[in-house]
Amino acid sequence: MNLNVPAVAAAVVLLSSAAFAHDMDAMGKGGHGATSIYAFGEPGKAASVNRSVAITMHDLSFDPSSVAVKRGETIRFVVVNASPIDHDFTIGDAKTEAEHRAEMAKMIAMGMTHGDEANAIMLKPGQRKELIWKFSKPGKLEFDCNIPGHAESGMRGTIDVAGGR
């Protein structure tokens, strides 16, 4: 049997990518950059920002590691990666964070890179990005770096959403 190895390899990558995209849709992500309905809030609008919060990423930590907001508040997170390695900043509840970690592990195992999403941004060393989020429900949320091993090593933060507003 004479197989065209490059064609077979391309087919495997294509099928793997299609299966991965299906997995992401099943998790409610809708793909990179998609805006989905989140139980804990929604992407905010620049014109509605109530205040800005600066977050600095270090090797395996965030500064500050906790943030307090009020329900209904729209926050502009200004995130700077002061570390020599790539990091991710994802806002979510525990379930969302666990799903995002699994998604990133799959992508890295497939040799793919992860881009920004409605509730997550990727930062290279020295990079600065913003994520605007409107918090709709009181409770405890997280901001984690979901690159494999980072959150598990302590690169996590908390967001306390008070009932006000």
C-alpha cells in the first residue's frame, strides 16, 4: 500500500481540530474570542467602565491576588506580564476555570496556541492587555493562569463580588 504521508498527517490534524472545536462548543465556549453567556457576568463595554484594576503577573503569582467588586460593576482589568514566561488571565467560577485548564492542556498537547477569549487573555513576557468585565452576580470568583501547572503552583486569585449596586 502506497500512502501519501503528508496528506495523511494533514487529515489527522484536520480531524483532530474539528473534534477539538466540537469539544469547545460542548463546553459552552463557542471557540476563541466568542462571547457566550456566563453565569457570573459578561464582557463589558469600555463606555460603561466604573474603574480600572491593575494586575501584575509574576513568575507564578498575581499582584494583587484578590479583588473586591460590586454586583453590576464593570471593571477594566489592566494586566501586565512582568514574568519571563507566557501567562493567561482568565476570569471565572471554579467550573469555568477547570474547563479552561483542560482546554489549554488539550491545545498544548496538540501543538496549538491559545488566543484571547471573552473572559481570558494570553500575555507574552512584557506584554500589557486589558479585559473589561461586567459582574452580574454576587459571590466568589477566580482569576487564574490556566497554562498547565501554573494555577496548580499557586498562580490564582480571587474576586469577591458583593451584592451592592
